[in-house]
Amino acid sequence: MAPGVWTIVEQRDGEIRKITYEIVSEGRRLADELGQKLTVVLLGSDIKDKATELGHYGADRVLVADDPRLGTYTTGAYVSVISQLAKAEEPAMILMGASSQGKDLSARLSARMGAGMAQDCTAFSLEDGNLVAIRPTYAGKAYEKVTFEDSWPQMATARPNVMSIAEPDTSRSAEVVDASFNLEDSAVMTKVVEVRKDESGKIDLTEADKIVSGGRGMKGPENYKILEDLAEVIGATVGASRSAVDAGWRPHSDQVGQTGKVVSPNLYIACGISGAIQHLAGMSTSKVIVAINKDEEAPIFQKADYGVVGDLFEVVPALTEEVKKYL
């Protein structure tokens, strides 16, 4: 038995995703408060060489499950392996990111384990040694405090970009352990036959530090060029509201909102977005929100830290030029 805090690594093509470092850093903080060990579970194919880096971010132990069938994420295979490991070692809590993969994995894993799970959390704390999670509800209009009673393990996922990443300590190392598991072919119920990658090279919205989004006020797909120009200057990713995506102006992968991607960048610039509740639910946890809209009554201004009432087709290009001068 190895009680303590567990975090699950998210990797793609053998590269560890940013959300992993956020979760490992938060897991380290909770483990220190509990006076327990932090175990990081790493699944993949020929993935063991990534274990050292996880030690730099606070892992006491890295439990490596290496198998060719784990190279590409599939729900059945990952749930089968992680549930076996957790039942054998009985961790007090399991944390992972609330990415699309993390949400899929955590839901199935909690059902397999018969454990309670808090999804899409924005903060964690401890009370009497038990996990306490804060998560938005009612499309972000309120926050609820989730506690765990008689639940083992205590499971939760964290919204990307809300947890701080610790400074890596290269002098710190973790114990690397080869996990013992039995992955039956019957557990691998799906097979990835092809992966079509986004070749644009832009950062995924959920991992972006800065986002410039456009809504119905953009008037057409050709006008997103002014947002792309601003984004290029400040190192941002371009997003869109649901109305813009439904109109076919931007791909669904760009959609920010309750039915799109939930984001928490340091800077969110909303251009021509009125601020429907579905959109606010997807970006309200952004650190700084700037709204540009000609309608001074637009709901987006209620959430904005800074607001510009004006024509975005005049304001955005002017802003881009001023940023260029400043930089």
C-alpha cells in the first residue's frame, strides 16, 4: 500500500502536455500539506525517458506503465491500467487535468473505481486531511464547494491554466518504478487507425496564455485577419464565439464556450462578442478580460476588466499598431 497523492500524466506523441505540469505542481503542494508522497503515473509507449523531468516538478515517484497499446490514448486501455494500479496501491486522491482527454478518462475511471469525482475545478484545498474542490456551476454564475465523504480515492480534475506551475528543480529526482499490470486485448475496445493533426502550428486554446476571440460582430470570416494580426503581435491564439462557428466563419476547434472549449488564459480579448452566458461560461476564469464592442450595454462588459466601446474594425488595427510600437 502506498497512500498519498497521485497525478496522471497527459502525453501526446510522447510529449508531455502543459496541463500535466500544472497538476503535478498542485499535487506536490497538497502532498506536502498532507505529509505524504506524490506519485505521478505515466502511461505510454517507450515513454520512460520522460520520468526524470517529472521529478524536477515535484514527483517523489514516477510509476511508468509502458506498452505499445498505450502509445495513443484510448479510454478502455488507460482506465484498465490505472484502475489496476490504484486498487493495488490505494492512493488517497487522484488528480488529472480537465482537458478533453482528462474529462473522458476521469469520468470512466471514477465509475470503474466507484469513487466520487469533482470535474473542472479551479482550486483545491484540504480540510481534516480530505480534499476540498471549488468548481463553477450554473454556467459559471456560481461556484460550489465539493467535499468528499467516505469516497476512495478522492478524485478531481483541474481546469487548464488555473493552477500555477512550480519552477523546475533539476537537482531533484524521482524514484522511477516499472508498473506491474495486465492489459488484456479485450480492454482495448477502440483502435486509433489515423490521426489528422492541425498543421497550423498554433497553440491549442486550452493551453494558450493569450487569446483574441471574435464573435458575430466580425461580420464575416474574411475579417478575422485583423484578429490574427493582433494575435501574431502579442503571441496569442485566435478563438471564436459559438455564433461565429455556427455561421461557418471559424472551425469548431476555435470555439470558446460551454459547448466549445473552456479556457483560462492570462489575457482574453473579446472582439464583437456580446457575452451570452454560454460564452461567459467558457472564459470567465481568464485572469484579465478586455472587451471591444460598440454596444455599451453588451453583457461582456460586466465581466471585463477593461472595456472599449467602439468599432472593432477601427479599434483592433489601432491596438495592433500601438502594440508594435511598444514592443
